[in-house]
Amino acid sequence: MQENPKQEQQKSRRGFAAMSPERQREIASQGGRAAHQQGVAHEWSTEEAREAGKKGGQVSGKRKMTEKDEDRGLIL
């Protein structure tokens, strides 16, 4: 009997994917603390944080409307 090619096989969850969100956060937090202890973690300046906040509020992946798009009546 042949399998239906459209039928999806479930993949086994491994590593982080198999862990609870709480456990994932705990491990990530440990990594962040270790980076700070080693002195290799990035320290945000006030200006960097301000710029990151501005970028976070913008729509990512949005392309600007070109003159061709305007001529064709496309609205993005």
C-alpha cells in the first residue's frame, strides 16, 4: 500500500522544541548571565536602545511604492 504524498508525517520534537517554554527561558537566561560574567555580552547604550525601539515600531519587510506601482494603480 502506498502512502499519500500529501499526508504529513509528524516529526519528533528534539532539543529546545521538546522542552517547555519555561525550561527554554531558564536555559536562555543562564546563557545570558554567563555572557555577562565573561564580559562578552552586548551592553546597550541609551542611544542604541532608542534606535532599536524606533525600528521595532516600524513594519518590517514593507517595500516602498515605486513610480511603476503608482502608474499601475497598485496600493501597498
